[in-house]
Amino acid sequence: MKKYTYGIVLFLLLLAGCVFLDGVDQPSSAKADQEMTITMHNRIDVADGGRSGVRLIVGFLAPKSWAAAANAKITFTTHSYGNGKMVPVPSTVTVSGKTWPAALKDRFGMGGNYMTDDLEWVVFWTEQAYNVPQGVKDNIDVTMVIKPGPENMQFKTGYFLGTSSDGLSDVFGSNNVYKCQFKDCFSITDGQGDLIDFCNPQIAAVTPGSATDNDFLTMSFDPEVVQTALNGVSNIYLCAKGYTSNGQVLEVCTQTDASKLKAYTGKKSAITIWPRAYFNLQEGQTLEKIEYFFTDVSGAVKVGFGNTTAPFVYTFKCQ
């Protein structure tokens, strides 16, 4: 296990006073459909008066497809207050007039992730409330057992730490009673389908999302979401390789009218292909996937996955 001050947003609404997020033990990646364990190491230091009836709360940023609020198992251990289980915060409990997940999204955003409608804040708290007198100092470890969904994906994680009694108040300035941080991409591997990428701008898209090599595909390029090496280039072309089920690699990477994208809105452009004809498949051949770039007329300038020279990948499947 590696130690990161990471972010799946652990919203540790702490028992009282100042809170400290000292670190998170998290695997460098996790496998689809297999439980992963994350442990947050936290401290509380109640120096500004005690608290009564306070719950410990944790929250984290997760893909909605994981249904983490229903499926995650969250526990905590302390020196002074023993061990316990945590449960989802009811939607009737609000902060700043909003549910906790909505308030976190409003206050802290989604950590630089894209396609944010597919991510959510998940918030848990202790089953019981605690009285915490002034002067209490304690270490609190929170262990989260979470089962990712079946898809390959990557997203930027983040953690939050705070108290139920003080909420999201900024009365203490830089020493406020919560902590929040977002970190780099976390990957889920060995799953189904092409990578769902929340980390990088969506400069390319293929529709439909599920198709066979006998269906028409529309491959679009959007240089407006981020600066690319093709910004300002008037003519954009598709450069692609088709991988067949019998191990052949068929490349079509010539800058001609047949591979030229057509403008449709602003600087966006797209090309529609029939894969079987585009790659000149023979009878009995089928395509398993396509790797592709967008290029200029020379073919020397390429833009691919994550705005790099790595190819985008589209895998054929039929639902």
C-alpha cells in the first residue's frame, strides 16, 4: 500500500474542534468488481470548547455507477471512543440549506474531473452521536471497503474532513473545522469496455457507444475544450488502425477527402465511416477494435487520447 494525501472525498465530519487529515492508505489502482480498502488517518484537537451530540462523518467522490452510498462499508477506530460503523447521512439532514452531497459539490466542486454528472459525493456518519469535551486530542482511522463497478475508468479523487456541529462554517479562516483536497487520477482496471476517462477533456467521441463493424460510426473532434496541437488547423484528418479477430492490423492513415473530417459547429468536426468498407475487410473478417488519431494534412501532427500522441481506442461490441 502506498500512502497518499488522496482524494475520494472523505468527508469526516469530525467530533469537534480542529481536524487534521494526516494521510490516506490507498492502492495505486484497483480492479473492477473487486473490493478495495482505503484507510484515512485523521486527528482531532478540541481546543475551542467542547461539543455535544456530534457525529463523525465521512464522504467521498465516486462514480454514480458504483452506487457507493448503498454498497460501501465504512468503519472507524479511535483511542477514546472505541470503534464503530458508519451509515449514509439521511437526505433530510442539510447544511447551508442543501443535502450534504449537494453542499459539497457546491462548495468544493468535482476536483477538476470532466463529465461530472456521472460522479457524486457520498457522505456517511457514525450511527451514534458523541459528547466531546474541550482538550480532547485523538487519532481517528476510517476504513472504507468499496466495490468499484464493472467498467474500466479513471477519475480524480478527493477527501474532505470536518465536523457535524460546525458544518462548512468558515468562521475560523484557514483553521476551519474541515479539510478538503483533490488529487491525481485513480484507475480501475481489468474491467469491461473502453476506458471511461473523467480526468481528461473529452476532445474525441464516437457514436454510437456500442456497435459492430457493420454499423456506421461517427468520430468527432472538439478542439475547443482544451488547447491542442491542431488548434488553428483548418483541415483535420482521421488516421486509424483496425485490428481484426484473426490478428491482422489494417491501417488507413492517408490525408485524403475520404479521411477528412467535416466541420459542423464552431470548430468541431466529425467523420462518419462504415468500418467494413473503410478498412476494406474481406468476407469472414471482423474488427475487434480501432485505434485512431486526428492529424493535419501532413500527417505529422497527431492528437490522441488525453491530448497526447497515444491513440484513442474504440472497441466493437453489440448490446
